[in-house]
Amino acid sequence: MNDRIKLNKKQVLPLLNASFPDYTGRKFSVEFTENLTFWDTNWHGGTHREYIAIDINGNSSKLDVPAPWNNPIEGLKIVMPKNAIIACHLYFCGHDMGITFYSHPSNAPKLLTA
């Protein structure tokens, strides 16, 4: 499926509050995928991604990233859990590119009708 669907703040408010409550931007999207690879977990050239997992109860957990020279998370590919959503805040070349919410395709009907 892997196509991003743009959303507005009202549509993502519960997910936003659980992941990046201080975010004031207006760029939001959701992508349904069976796998996710963690990229740009450390700052490099003004580019960085911050990942936060949100479970079905609304609890969140930030992905703690070690130093770049000892980072086993960079490039790690995971199978998307069916009971969680992963929020990713991307900065590209110093510009805020917004937040993407990644979810397993089985959650698409539930998330798109909410």
C-alpha cells in the first residue's frame, strides 16, 4: 500500500497528543506499511528523524538512539506491529517536513474512518 495520505490536525489530534504534543506545524500524513526501516536517527547535514511508538491504549515510548558511531538502530528494518502506530517527525536539510504516522495495513479501515 505504502502511499502517504495527507491529514489535518483535527484528524490526528489524539495521536499527536500521544507522540509530539508540542508540535505546532501543520504537516501530517499516515502511511500504511508492513515494514518500517529506521533512517536518519542521528543528526547529519540538517536531516534527522525522531520516532515514537504509540500503543493501542495511547501510551507512547520514544526510540532512544545511541551515538552515531555505536548506533545499531540506524537502518534497522522492523515488521510493523498490528497493535501500535509509529510516529516519525522528519527534518530534512533543517526544514520541518512534518509528522508521518506509520501503521500496519490492517489498521487502515479503523484509522481512516476515525
